[in-house]
Amino acid sequence: MTKKQITRLLRIVFITASITSLFFVPWILVKAWILPLPETVQEQVNETIGHGFDGMIVYVDEAGKSPSFYSAGLKSRKNKVPADAESLFKIASISKLYVAVAVAKLANDQRLNLEKTLVDYIPTLKGRIAHADKISLKLLVQHRSGIPNFTDHPGYWEKPPETSEQRLDLILDKSADFEPGEEYSYSNTNFLLIGEIIDKVLGYSHREFIKQEILIPLGLNNTYSVISEADINEVASGYYVGYEADMKFTYNSVGISGSMVATAQDVGIFLRALNDGSLLNENEQAIYSSIYVFKHGGLLPGYQSLAEYHTDIDTVVIQFLNTTDFDGYQWNLSQISYNRIVKIIRRDQADN
């Protein structure tokens, strides 16, 4: 067989495989992806609601322009309240960015040592967490510890534990997922332990440290470490496909900073400051760059969010959606929507 024939055969195989794969991809995802790109961000937000979401909020901060706010759908089904771009929202794992900033600041102040191990900080975990004497604080932050994720424990979401101790109990004496530093695996347990370490080193809550060192300096008056600190009426309702219950009132204590709530604008202000270097000094920024990422997504039953600064267009885009599902299609749809919004902004900047 000639090289030309082999190339032609491979092309046929690739096309056949691609066509076949379409039969296994939900049509709603294909549709959301192939629809013509709308003229405006608001049109994309409206379109996204049509894919089965209850409510949506988008915040766009383009350098040199006033921030833009977009919303569609409902903030509350029960009360028929329209989505409001100024609503508070459970930001879930976006909270990890704030915790990582705290680690960078404390490491710079030499109150934390990134190379010290889990056993150095919490001796009682020796023999209870595999390789605890080899897992450094840095590996915890980077999700390279090999410690199992407590939220993956069977039945976790049916009745989540109320305390950090109860969550940690779910993974104690379990085998490691891998040797420390050998692989990457996202684990909420890592940040639960980081919170415990910071609390122990400071002698007070890491949440208070985040408030004093991040929220207050940036003027983030609409960000709360726990939902109980906020006006519950200002928090957007959350919905899980197939359930009528309002998730605003559930899963508010699921782990390290898991119930942190904020407006899209507050998250956007924080994210720009994190990325442009105005939040951290030069040394802190270098430490942060070596341990964690500069963008994040968040996912809790009823709530999903995406937050990213796009260097090429000097723009922060925050997206909140208050509907989730078991199969993950809604998460995929949210990513498709987010990417289309960024394409619209890029196109508009190029045209101007």
C-alpha cells in the first residue's frame, strides 16, 4: 500500500469515527455548538436559557470599558423572580482560588512552608492518610497528593457530613489513588486539609484571613465565606434536574469554602486582580504561579460557574448558571455557552 493510499484510508477511518461518535453525543450539545453565533452576548445568554437552564448571569470586564452585566431566566421559580446580575451565587470550587492566594501570602510571610509535609502540620494523620509523611503542602495545593476525594464517597450527596472531621473520616485509612507527586487528580480533600493547616498555623479561621487580606482590600463587599453571613433573599435559587427542591437551602456545608457566595462582579474584580498582579506583591505572585491556576470552575447541586481572565483580549468573563443535572450535560452546555460568549467578545474587539 502506498503512502497516498494509507493517508486516504486514515482519512476515511477518521471521518467514519467522527460520524459514528455523533450518535453517542446528545443532540442538544451538538445543536448548542453548531448554532450560528449570535450578534450579542445578551442573545447568547437568552439562547443558553433555551437549552434548559433556569437562570443565567454573565459579567464581562473588558479593559478600558465599564463592566457589562447580562442575565436571563429566573432567580427563583417559586416566586417567579427574574434573574438579576447582582444576585449572590454559590461559587463552589472557585473558592479554591481564594484559599490558594492565602497560601501564597502566608508562604511569603514564612508562616507556611510549602515543602513541609502533612505530618509536619497535622501529626495525628500519620498512619491515617497514606504517604502523609511524603505529601507536602505544595502537593496538596496542586492536587498531586494522591489523597482520595471525600465527595466521591458512595452516597456522599444523599446526606453530606456536617463537619470537616466527618468529611475527613470518609477517606481516613483508605488507599492512596497514586504516589505523591506522580499524577494529578482533583480532590476536595486537599483543600479541606489546607484549610485545617492554615487554621492551625494562624490560630484562627482561614476564612477570616481571606476576608482581611483579600476581600476588604479589594472592596469585595458582596462576597461571603459562608452563606449564613449573607442575606438569603439575595442568593439565587439553584435547581437540579428532576427535583423541585430549591438547592439554595441545601449543601451549604459541603467542604472547604464550598458554601462561599458572591456576586459575579465581585468574582470578576478578584480574578482581574489575581491575574494582573495587583492582589499579590511580586514574591507572592511568583509563589502563587508555582502552585495553582489563575482560572476556575465551580459545581454544586443547583449551581455551576466559570471564571477566567483572557489575556489576548484583556477581558474577564464570569458565568453563573443555576441548573445542574446528574449526567453532566448541563455542565457541557455551560462550557459551550461560555466559549461562544468569549468568541463574540473577540469578534467584536476585532471588528472595532
